[in-house]
Amino acid sequence: MIGRLLLRLLRRYQSAGGGDRWLVACNFNPSCSVYAVQALEKYGAMRGSLLALRRVSRCRNRQQLGVVDDRVP
């Protein structure tokens, strides 16, 4: 139930333009919202949310140069 709600919110964010709308350049591949959707679909609401939050906390790291491939484990 909660997982479906989170997925719906993420997909709405993506359809509204995601980070591009806010002029946010993601330094990960796939982007944080795509990663969050994949994590929620694979692991469910609890673990998927924790993985997504951990990923977002690493986003926009000033010491990281370029785009880093970081797939859902």
C-alpha cells in the first residue's frame, strides 16, 4: 500500500520534469528518482526507501567529478 503510494508520487515527480524542471544536474546514472523507483519495485517500501534515501544523501557531492554508474544492488 505505502509502496504503491511512493511509486505513484515518484512517477508524478518524473512526469512533471523531475530534476530538470528545478535545474538540478544529477551526477549519478540512473538518476535518483529512477533509482528510487527501481529500489521500491525490487525491495518494497521499507528497504527500497532506505536505499533511495541513502542515494539521495550522496547526491550532488561536491568532490565527485563526472557521472557515476550506481545501480540498485
